[in-house]
Amino acid sequence: MRVEHAELSLRGARETNQDRVAAVSDTHGAMLVACDGMGGHAEGERAAEIAQQQLLERFREAAHPLLDPLGFLHLALGAAHQKVVAFGSGTPLENRPRATCAVCLVQQGSSYFAHVGDSRVYLIRDARVHQRTRDHSHVELLLREGMIRPEQMQNHPMRNFVESCIGGELLLPEMTISGRIGLQPGDVLLACTDGLWANIDDTELAAAFVADAPLAAVLNSLATRAVEAGGAGSDNTSVTVLRYLE
């Protein structure tokens, strides 16, 4: 399997960067991870870091290609949740560390998405969004029910109301795992935190990935524009991307 990948994380106007992103690959598989420590909770940065580490460790320890990629995603996210819960066990429930998480697996000409919260995975084909994950958030629910339009999501007053996350409650969170999604040469897979998609709409995001455009340069341009659009309140903005070659 031939792929190329890049990643970038900007602090924005925040005092710390609570995002964690990574891309790892070998000859038989690849994985993208984007984790976002949730503001308003203690140790959000550590929650994102613990979740990412757990996912990366499980991927590196597994035999590739994975025999059951969907089962792997479910168990890996469950293990990440348990680790973050254990880390915050001495903290009052309402303040325990929490994070959102988005993961994308690539192997044998296919991709598999999983996410908890409002970190996203995109599949971009021919400079258009072919598929993306649907956030576990109140505004996503309003969009599905036709109560708001897509362009209203970015500035909606309840945009940051996330309904599922890694950490906090002991019970496993709601997680969404895709089926197998076939890939074509040139497809771009992207995992990001809400600091990116909240300030760059899907059309603009996808259009940036023209054929053969250097991934690192595209990410730098997109993330910089997202931070500038956020102004004095700009969030941590992080993204990891993979181009599937063959």
C-alpha cells in the first residue's frame, strides 16, 4: 500500500493546545487519529493524549492487515475511554477529563471511520467531500431534523454542546463506526478537531486538495485560515491527512 500523510496542530488564541493528532502507516495499513481535550474539564490535554496513545499503541501492536477492522475500532476506542476514566477517577464527575476523538483506518483498498463527539473524519474525492462523519452534537441533531441549514452550524449558539465523549462516565460512550468504504487512487482522508471545520466550510476544505498539491502546504494554509477566521477566540486547530496512492 502506498500512501502519503501529514499532520499539523496550531494553538490558536488559547493558552494551551489540548489537541492531539497523528498519522501512522506501514506497508499493510495506516491510521489517522484526531483527539480534542474538552474545554471546561480538568486535564483535557491529558485526556486527549491518553486516548491518542492508547489508539496508537493498539494499532502498532496489532498484526496488519487487521482481520476485523470494525472490531478493532470498537475495542480500541473502548480501551481509550477506560484509560481516560481511570485517569480522572479521583476527580468529581462533572470535572473529569474528557476528549472527543476521530479515527480512520486504511487497508486493502478500503477505509473505516470511527468517532466519538465532534472531531471528524472526511473522505475527499475529486476535490469534493464524498463522505464525512456526523457529530455527536446538538447542532448535528438539529441539522438532521431540518431545523437549521448546514451554513448555520458554524455560528450556532449551541455549536459546542457535545453529546458523547471519551472519559467522564464509566459506561462506554456512544460511538459511530462506519462500514467498509472503498477507496480510489487520489482519495484524501482527513481527521480533524472542531477548530478546523468550525471555521472552514466543507466546500472550501475539500477544494484545497487538488491533485498533487503538497499535503503539508495544504494543511498549513487551511489551519492558518481557520485560526484567522476564529480571531481572538480561535480554538486549537488540528488536522491529520492521508492521500491514498494505490
